[in-house]
Amino acid sequence: MSDIVNKLWGMCHTLRHDGVDYGDYIEQLTYLLFLKMADERSVELPKNCDWDTLKSKSGIELTDHYLMVLQKLRDAKGLLGDIFTQAMPKFNNPVNLKKIIAMIDAEDWSSLDIDIKAAAFEGLLEKSASEGKKGTGSIYTPRVLIKSIVKLIQPDPIANKEMKICDPACGTGGFLVCSYEWLLQKTKGAIPVDEVKRIKEKTYYGQDLLARSRRLALMNLFLHGLKPTIYLGDTIYEPDRRERYDVILTNPPFGTKGAGQAPTRDDFTISTSNKQLNFVQHVLTILKKGGRAAIVLPDNCLFEDKAGEVFEIVMADCNVHTILRLPRGTFVPYANAQANVIFLQKGSPTEKVWIYDCRSNIPGCTKKDRPLTADMFTDFEKCYGKDPNGTSKREDQGETGRFRSFTINDIKERGYKLDIKWLKDDTLDDPNDLPEPTDLIAEAVTELEAVVDELNEITVMLGRE
């Protein structure tokens, strides 16, 4: 897989001199890979939009033909039109376009493992993000974390024939893809014939603010044989669509960029400009009674003033049964944000919250020396138990352990703020064993972002007077 990624990435450097940036390059790959795989799977396309016709062209004739293909597909109905929405060619030099077509043509993409096809995109996205300001600038949830969350939540549309799975901030579709992969692994690929159409076309839903991310999600899911519904738009500022879901898995965008104005939605009880807390309120709205959710949230969403108000509402309607404090560096190389995963089920109030500390006295993750691995979540998964709704028998490990429970009265006394820490982090006291400077900076940024959110709220309040 690394050979394929490195080969594709090598072309990216070539295309920079042709005025094609990293994001545009990945976007163009989605178009070309779609056409190649459509050919491999004998998918019918509009006339003269097939792969063989495209690869037979060269020179100016090739770039003109590629433009025509994108225009036709852009105007097509259904999934084709969704994937190619606003599609425009970015190649100025036909020689470079010809090289990429030849490179893609050399692989039989449909014969590759399902993991490998997704990894091709994720490898490129990771390389793009690691370029810093020149990269995507987005946070992508690590695949090992997604797999752990999905394993615990168990999104099984065979056991529940009405199940709808949603990620309201889907990015490139990682949670949705892993949910389907989990199902294939559980069934060993033997999905009942009479269930295939429903599962592939009426089970997986998402939304993203960026047209490029939506396109990548559609392409990524298409590569897995799915026909999902992925909406384009601002999840928390748009009115409630009245659609309800059984499982929600999401990692809302981090940071305060674009914040400053609270959404005007009747279903949001607490008015706040904090994007992540508004996503929590959105999840509360769109989750069915009895439905379960896992939400990735930065630390400030557990301790700032509005966080307490939001979680007081959430805990009245949902059993917020488990919180995972993620290791430092979980999102390297995309970001150094410190974060948590909140597990909940809607329909009954919270009586007890279990917290697993996977951060204190654990070296932070780095891209090369200590990457995030599945082994880091093995003990947490064991503590969580086999019940996806968090009702398995659990054992409180006490003040020296990593897994502890806190009653709703404990939470009330803290003003419903869930940043509960009990382990003394010795790495913060030992000057020879301090966390990475980037980790310390990330924690400081988290604190500052909470202050910024509170100042925004004060500004709003002053404007009302």
C-alpha cells in the first residue's frame, strides 16, 4: 500500500509546478479513480465518458475530452451527479494528466482489499495534512480510534432492520466506512441477499460543510460498494431536517474558527457559540430514543461554563455512561488537540459515569517513534465490556486505577463538568520526562479556547442589553 501511496504522492510534487495544489490533486484523483473502477465493474456511464476512451487520448485532445467528461458527469442524476458536483479539471499540462491516467491504469483497483482502497486515500490525506499550511488543514480521526469506537458501539443493521447510522460531520467518511467494514467482518461478508440493497442504500448517512470533503466521502464509500446519503451544508446552523438515527458516530471539527455566533435553532436549549457543544445538542436532537452515540470532543467541551449547562440537559435525556480520555498526540500529524470520546444512549437519565484515563502517565503519541496503535485501546475495550450501551458489569479500579465511576450526584456537585482527573500525572513533575512541547502547547490552547468561547458569550450578552 505504501508503494501505491508514495507513487501517487510523487506525482503530487510534479503537479505543484503545474499549479495543482495538494487538495486539488486528491480531488482529481477521486474523479479518475472513479472512472477506472467504473470500468473495472462495468458500471454504465454517459456516452464517451468511459475509461478506455479517456486513456486513448493525448495532448490538447486529452484535456478537452477530460473537461467534457467532467461536464457530463456533473450534470448526471443520482450518485454520479453527487460525486461530480461542481467538478472542474485542474490540469494545465496534458502530459501530466496522461502520466496520472497511466499510473492509475496500471492498478486493478477492484481487486485490492477493501482496507487498501481506503488506505490509498487516507495515506494521501495524511501526507497532505503533514505538510502543515500547505496541506488540508483538517483533522482526520485516526483509523485505529475509529475502529475501536465502532467495535464498542456495534452498528449492526442486520440485527436492527430499521437502523440508520449517521455522522453529521463526516469528513471523508471514516466512521461510515469502518461501520460497514465492521459489519462485513462480523458477517464474514455474507450479508443476507434480501438485506443487501437496504443496507447499502438506506443505512449510511452523513453531512459535511465542505463540497470537497463530501465528494471524498461519496467516493470513499462508493469504493466500498455503498450508495450513501451525504448532505452538503452547515450541520449546526441549518434547521432540523427531521431525520432520526439509531447510531451516531462523529468527530465534530475542533477549534474556534468560525465561532462567535450562536445558532438560532428551537431545538438547541443552551445558546452558545461553541461549535462542538452545538454538535452535542444536534446529536441529542437527531438521535432516536434508545439510540446510541459516540462523540469525539476536545477537553474544553468538558470544563467550560456552557459545557456544564449543555451536559445537564444531555444527562437528563441520555445515559452518558462512558468517557475515554484520549492519549496526548492522538491526532498527530493533523493537530495536537487533547480530546475525549463521550459514549451515550438516549432514553434514560444518567445515574453513573465511567471514565477511563488513557492519558496520565502515558507517553504522548508521535508520528514516527510512538504512533497511535490499536493496542493502546485494548484495556479500555475490556473495561467497557461487550454491551454497546455500556451496561456490562464493570469494576471501579479506585484512585490508582485508570477506570473509575462517578455518580450523578458527584457530577452535579461539579456543575455537570466532566473534566474529572484523579491520577497524578508524574510526567508533569519530572523535568526530564515532560510531555512534548507541542502537547503542552495544545493543552494551553485548549484552555485559551475555552476562555475565547466565554468571552464570545459575554460579547453576545452585552449586545442584547
